Amino acid sequence: MRFDSSFFTKWGLWSACLGMMFLSGCKSGKAISGGEIDSRLSSKRIIENHYANELDFKTLSGRVKIDYANGKEEQGVTVSLRMEKDSVIWISAPLGMVKAHITPQKVSFYNKLQNEYFDGDFAYLSNLLGTELDFTKVQNLLLGSAVLDLRDEKYNATINGDHYELKPKKARELFKILFQLEPRNFKILSQEISQPEENRQLTAKYTYQDISGKIIPSEINIVALESDGNTKIDLSFKSLELNKSLNFPYKIPKGFDEIILK
């Protein structure tokens, strides 16, 4: 594929961020399914179980296949990735034509084919998804953890088929929130945040695998709906390794033009 700047300056950059952040474990795993619903569980207990099963690791590396479609164009690319949890995400497209370096403080990338770079904060990604983002929220989204801290407010819990659903007891003025959790490990099956007045909705759906006793997403499907169109991002993973010693080489080449995102 041709690595055009729009792919990495818009949803391609976002999907690359996504691809980097929820990997863990060894090179293969088995799919997770099953688990019985317990109708006696309170919302408080479901939330406690969710956080008791949070994924823990130090570093990870591997490759991620990113498929992106927005109704007008479709693109796919496999990138190399490295990550140190809570600290840095490093992405490199084939031959180093595009590289990205994401930290809690900023998002940065450059494109050698078009001699341009971006170096800024999470505001642009927040605007794209219609909700305020930071490094921690993105990381939670990708590890199968709730993007919002469920312990900050009270939720109503209901049973929907083979999973639990959590909705805030007190409706938010501008946002609607829904979380679905599977009963075996209390990981997120789906999380949805919407802004009805802005005609915006972000949904992330997950499937999981067991890798060396660690429960991690095996696939993530993201759909962002806006009044002017839809964007879909599918991620799949291979050649994953956990807790290796990694470095994150990154330097914006001299003479590149800065991308000003509006």
C-alpha cells in the first residue's frame, strides 16, 4: 500500500495507537469463551471483579495488522510495535517510512514519503472520537478495561443474554455510556460512549484469548459514527512477545514540514 499522510494523520494514526496498546503474552493462545451468569451479583461486585482481573505486564512487542475503512477508502497495513506500559508506544511501518512515538505527554509521528511530521497532544484524537482522551484512557480501551473508572460513580447492573450490562444510575447530561462484561473473567465485551446531540458514537467490541494464563484481547473492532460518516478499524495481532528488553528509537528528520491539524 502507499503510506499517504491522511492515513496516519487521521484515523490511521488513531488505529496505530490502538494497535499498540493491548498486546501481551507469548506467540499463541487459545480463545476464551463460556462462563456462567450469576444473577445474584451486584453492580459493585461485578466492578470489583473487573478490576481484580486487570492485565499486568512491563513491555511487549510484535506486529499488528490494521484494517481501516471510512466509506470512501479502505486501507490495510501491518506495523511493527513496541510498548512499555504506561510510558511509551513505538510504531514503525515497513522500511521505516512512517514512525510514531506516543507518550502520556504527546503524540508524534513522521512520514518519509511526504517529508512531513506531527508533534502535539491528544486533543486532535479527542476531537476525532468525540470524547476527551489521554494515554490512560486509550490504554484501558485496548486492554479490555473500562475506558472510564467504574469506581467513580454508581451503576445499575442487568443481565442481557450471556453477559452483564452496566449503565450509570445517574444519567450524564451530554454523554450516554454502556458497558458489557463477560462472566468468566469480567473483561469488557463492548463499551459504548455517545454524544446524541453531536451525533457521535464510539463503540469498541472485543474477543479474548488466554496466553500463558493472561486474558487479553485477541481482536478489537472499533466503529466511530458521526453525522458525516462512519469509520471502522479492525485490529489483529501476531508474533507477540512479553517483557523483553526494548528500546524506542525516534527522531524527527530535519527539513520535514510540520502538519498542522485542524
